[in-house]
Amino acid sequence: GEALARLRLPRSLKISQQYEMGFHPGVFEACAQLFHAALSRSKDTDMRYMVTRWEDFAACTKPPALDQIFWCHVVLQDGSQIGNQLQGRFSLFDENGTLMAQIRSGVMRGLNKERESILRNYLVQSEKTKEQTSNSPIIRALSSLSRDQWRDCLHDYLQQLFASVLHVEVQDLNKDDALLDMGMDSIVGMEAKTKLEEELGVVLPIELLITGPSITELTESILPLLVINPSQIEREISQVPLPTYKTDIDSWIVHHKPKPQAKVKLFCFSYGGSKGASLYRAWQSLLSDAVEVCPVQLPGKGNRIKEKAFTDIERATEVLKEVLVPELNRPYAFYGHSSGALLAYRLAYKLWREIDNKPKHLFVGAYSSPTILPNPVLSLTREKFKARGYNEIPDPENLSSITPEEREQFLAALHAVSPELQAVWESQEWQQLLLPTALAELHMVRSHTMKDTLTFNVPITAFHGEMDEKVKEPEMHAWQELTQGSFTFHTVPGDHLFLHEDQDQKRLLELISHHLEQYYT
């Protein structure tokens, strides 16, 4: 029992850099199916096999190209076919014979025609649920709650659902244990997928369940996918007048030197925390005269520190569109750093979709692709608050009623995620000024969902700091999934704040300048 096959990814398939293994799961699904070719012809031909366990897995860190050709070599272990199970191993090579990945021990479970029919019914039903609007008990329960109560409700629901499909008692299903260790295989995963899609009205990638996450991990993956009518509480909140913002351009574009002869405008958005538009004060003198740098000062930052910061990404982009459209009198591009990259992307997408004068380029730095939900830094921040007894990131509107001890807990949680803030926030006066904005920015990041894949035909250039401990390189590569245009990736020396003058601001600006030249030469 062995087999060798030549594989090729479809050219229409976009590689997702967010997979930890570095490969699209379809590559490994194809390898798994090759086990059938290695079977003896005398074996039961009515049996079909599905992967239940892969062990001792190793993969090359370099992701495959879109048109890469693979060779997969499968070997069944001697005496491996016991009952309805197969055991074997496979090696995946590129066209030059370089080993790309291997699994030294794989277990596959057999399906006879009856069980295969059941599985096919699950798949058909799953497709139907994509077109239905769910009104299940869990959706009704979530609709009656405010958004910050969804996590606990969804967690309890998932615990009960998986206890049912795994045939265990709810109290025996630990929220942090991998479902794979509790007995979830491909069949159970498909059954759970169908129920979840039917009852929650979401579409789940099968690899999310097949990899056997814990209840806690699954809760965090599903939350951003939920689309639920607001509860009565949230409807009442939504009736409260929204804060009004200044519309004069001098409040929004600061540290700015107008250049009427410039060929292109570069609008810049700062990262979260203390820094505002002053971060980009020196950029004008460091870039070509053909580029007019327009640092954007958001409410809650710099000279607008006493204004309410944005807490909702949709509201932020709507206001920014209204303010900036009159300034888009030349070709323009955006640069956003950290959470500023999310805002720059959502604004660029909105303008690309809604106006004729579309952005020419999007530059992003130090922020995981918006396709990766929940955002990894946001998840880490939640964990830090949870460790201090808070189920959710506190609402900035409630800061006036907290005790000094609670304020210290909030600051400690934020410092644990962003140690660089501690030096800036040493005085109590600074803490009172900056804490509301820091929390508001986290809520704005949380408000971003990918109900639709917001792709557009705008070139994206992504920058990653070589020593960035917050954002992983594959998470920056994943930005390419959002553009139908060109995608360029650069690594630069430095950490999460590599754009600072004391790190490698010079190299960053050289690269930005190089990309902008195509719009004025």
C-alpha cells in the first residue's frame, strides 16, 4: 500500500495566510483522499474514509504560490486496516522534490454507504441553511440581550449543543478542553456544523470544527459572525443622540503643510493609545514634494483629547467620509498604523464603493488582517481584563462612576498588552485624559465584523516589524485576501512601533515613496 499523485491548486483559489499551517486545507484534504488509491483492490469498495486524527505534523513555513505543483506520497502502515480504520503517513513535496509538509501518523475512519448517505444529507441541509434566516431559541435569547452579554449566552449554548452531539454530560465538558480530545471526529464535526448554521444563521468553515477547538475558542470565532437584530436595551441606547463632531477641515487635518503643486495626497492614521496626528509631523519634510502629507487628527487625540473618541467603525468611516471628500481633489492614498490600519482600510473601502474618485493605494502597518476575527490583540486584551474579574472590555461611558482601585485595574490590563503606554500614563492627570480614548478605540476594533468579505480593487502594501511581538507575519500577509489589485509585503527592522524615528522610519518612508511614484511620474 502506497500511492504517488501530482496535485495542483486551482488558479482561482486564493491562498489564506491566516492558516497556521501555512497551506490551504484543501491541499491536505487531497492528500487524505489519496489513501484510497493505496488500498488493496481486495478491500471493501463500499467503504469511504474520512480523517479523524493527524499526528506528528510538520510544515514548511514558506507558503505555496498560487500555481504551485505538489507531489504527494502516501504509505499505508503494515496491518493498518483494523475494522473500519486506516493508518498511514504522507509526505508532500514541491515540483523540485523539496519536502513541504509531512504527517507521520494519520488515522482515517471508514464510512459505509449508509453513513455516507447521512453525511451527504448533512451537507445538503447545511447548504439550505445558508439561505435561511434563523429564528431559533438561541437567536431569540441573544436578541433579548445587550451585545456585551452575548458571550456568556453563546458559551452556554455551545456547551449544551456539544454535550448532546458527543453524548456526554454538560458538567463533564470543560470549556477549555479541545473537542477533539472529547471524541469529536469528522462526522460529529459535520453534524455540529449543520446544527450551528441552522440555529445561528451563520456559515462556518468546516476546518474550524474539524481542528477540534475548545468551547471557549469556538465562542470567540462565532461571535463576530452573528448578525442579530438589536435588543430592546440596545434600541433604547441607539435612540440617544450620537455625539456631533466638528466638520471644519482644520480640526481634522493638522501638522499639515499645504502643497498645491503636489501630485498625490497621503492621509495618515495613528495607532491607538496616546499618539495622534503629531506622529506624522515630520513626514512632509522626509517625503518628496510631489506628496502632500495629511495627518488625520481623530476625536479623543492630541488637541481634541476632550472630545469623545469613536467607538463604532461604521460611524467613524461615515464621519470621515463627510469631512474628507472635499479634500480629495488629487489622487490620494492612506497609511494606517496598528488600529489606524483598520480605520484606513474601512474608509478606503467605503470611498471605493461610494464615490467616483477612488483611492489609489492603501498602506497598512502592524495590524492583523481584518479577515482574522476576533482580532488577536483584542482577544489578548479581553484576557487581561478577564484575569482581573471583568467579562468584557469596560465601556468608556462608565468611567465616571468607577473607583480608583478599578481604574488601576483597567490601566494594569492595558499596560500588560501595551507596555509602551506605561511611561506616557505615569501621571494621574494623563490617565484621566487618555483612558477613555484607549477603551473607545478597543470598542471600535470590536465593532468591526466581516459579514461580507469587503474586497476591493485597490492595491495594498503591508509592513511588518521584524521584532513585532503583537502581530505575526502571516497575519500581515493575510491582507492580500482583501484586494483584487496588487499586494506587496515588506518587513522592516523594528517592533510594533517601527514607524518611530528612533526605529526605522527612514526605510518605511523610502518604501512608501517608491510605491507612490507610480501615481505622479
